[in-house]
Amino acid sequence: MCGIVAVIGSRDAAPLLLKGLKTLEYRGYDSAGIVVLSGDKELHRTRAVGKVENLENKINKTQTKMVGNTGIAHTRWATHGEPSNRNAHPHISSGTVSIVHNGIIENYAELKISQESIGYKFTSDTDTEVIAHEIHDKLKGDVDLLAATLEAIKSFEGAYGLAVLSSKFPGRMVAARSG
Ligand code: GLU
């Protein structure tokens, strides 16, 4: 069963996220990843197959980039798409919206077809990636992250827990769950 950790505040997020993931290791997982929203308002992502320790080792090599006070993290138990780096969460849409997801989006195949038809490119084999694109698609004009997420989740069938970050909304985080 997967684990989700999210941090928003004034402290460096990456060490707190890793600590949180370690406390969830007992639940079982096949891969892990984190996204940190840095001071330069960019999303920086690191993912690794296997233990959280592998993720930590990778992050330690790129530490200068993974600095920021806001972040989301995930230990994945694959349901759609093999355990691999490209399928590990967080997923990112268009460089600006990042999400982690626990559960299954039952209608992901039809959402994927319609998202591809309007130009979204998929970089994973998961059911999860449609969530990131759907929220990105709803973030138009003056819409804020909460409103876009509320609009997007109307399209999802299935059970989910989510944490959402956007580089356009530093200092904001949205969480949602169903089922
Ligand atoms: N269905 C998603 C996936 O395969 C999430 C799995 C989970 O809950 O860890 O990536």
C-alpha cells in the first residue's frame, strides 16, 4: 500500500519528506519519489526504484536543487505500469503541476485519450498521470489551485488520495480523497 507525505512551511522540505517516507516503509512499496518546489519557483523531482535509501542517495547527489520549503513525496505500490523510475510518483504535467496519488483511477484510459487529443504528452504507463494533466488543464486564467483540483476531480472515477502542488502557486498545497 502506498504512502503519501507532504510538507509546507518554513523548514527545508526534503529531509522531512524522506523522514516521513521512512516511517511509512512498513506498508510496503516498490519505488519512491519526491518533488520540492524551490525558491526559484521550479519543481525539482527525484525518483528511485527500490528502497527510500536509494532515493536518499540520489537526492544527496543533487542536493543543491532539492532545496525548498514545500514538497510532496510518495512510496508506490504499482497497480498500473511496472515498478520503474518513469512510473514512480510524483507525476508532473507541463512542468508546473505535480501530484502524488494513492489508489486507482478506473476511467484513466478514456481520460488519457481525450487529454492526448488536446496535446498532452504522457511520460508514464500509470493511471495516475491523467490526474496531473486534468488539474493542469483546469488551471486556466485566474483559476486557483483549489478550484482547478475541485473541477478536475469531477472527472475521476475510482478511489484516491492526492496531494497537489503547482509552481504557479508557491505556498499552496491541495489534498483530496475519495473512497
Ligand atoms: N495506481 C497508481 C500507480 O500504479 C498508484 C498506486 C499506489 O497507490 O501506490 O502508480
